[in-house]
Amino acid sequence: DPSSFIGEGLWASVDGGESFTSAAGLPDGLNILDIAFDPQVRDRLLVASHLGLYQSVDGGSSWTCVLPGESVGGLVWHPEYKGAVLASHGLSAWVSMDGGESWADLGEHVHGSARPDGGGSMSSGIELSSDGQTLYIGSGVMGAKRGQLRWSLVHPTD
């Protein structure tokens, strides 16, 4: 239940960790689950939380909720495709090709076979290999052909 999470929000230090200030513009009590700066666009960052996915294009001075009401666990920018970012959600993921402005659910391409009883779990882990060929998320491993952002589930027995 996402409403049972209480967080301290997002804090930033501009003096090497000597002091911290709370980031303005995010909801009070926000439980931050991941933070990811765009490696190709200065001042664009995403914050994953239990209440949604938030984007800043000005280094954290202001925020827009781009996936409201969704508990987002982890974030990873694609190493080759400018603006391509993935966000984990349960045993699924979303992909954005425009730096987080719009999102598509990878749906059945990611989840559906993790547990035989149909139960799910919250995954906060999502990562791409350095060449962008393999997407790791939750309890599944996805593989992609070079030049494509499509994945299929690779079972440990495959």
C-alpha cells in the first residue's frame, strides 16, 4: 500500500555534503526510491517515488509529476539512445523515448511469469548493461537486439 510509506523527500547539497536543503516542489512525505540524472541533458533528472515519477528540467528547482499515482521503484537511462529511460514498476517497466515526457508500459513484455501463483512483488532494481543489450529488472532478465528497444523474458533455464 503506497499510502503507508512516509519519506523525508529529496535533499540536495551544493557544498560537498556539509549541509543539505530540502528540494522544493515535491509533495511532503515523499518516499524517494531512486534518483537519475540524464547523462546527455544537463539539469534533467527524474525521481522515482511511491506516489509517482517526477521530472525536473532545471536541476531540481521545479518538478512535474509525469507518472502520477504509480509507485516507481527504479530508473535507468539507456547508454546509446538520447532521451531513452526506463522505470521499474512491480514486475513491469515503462519506457520513455523523450526524456521522461511521455511513457509506454512494457506490460506483458516484462511481467506475467515471475510467480506461478500470480502474485507480484515490488521491484526497485532496474539496470541496463553498458552496451544497452540486456535489461535487468526484478526477477526477470530481458534481452534486446542491437538497435532496438524491445525485450523478451529470458528464464534462468533458457
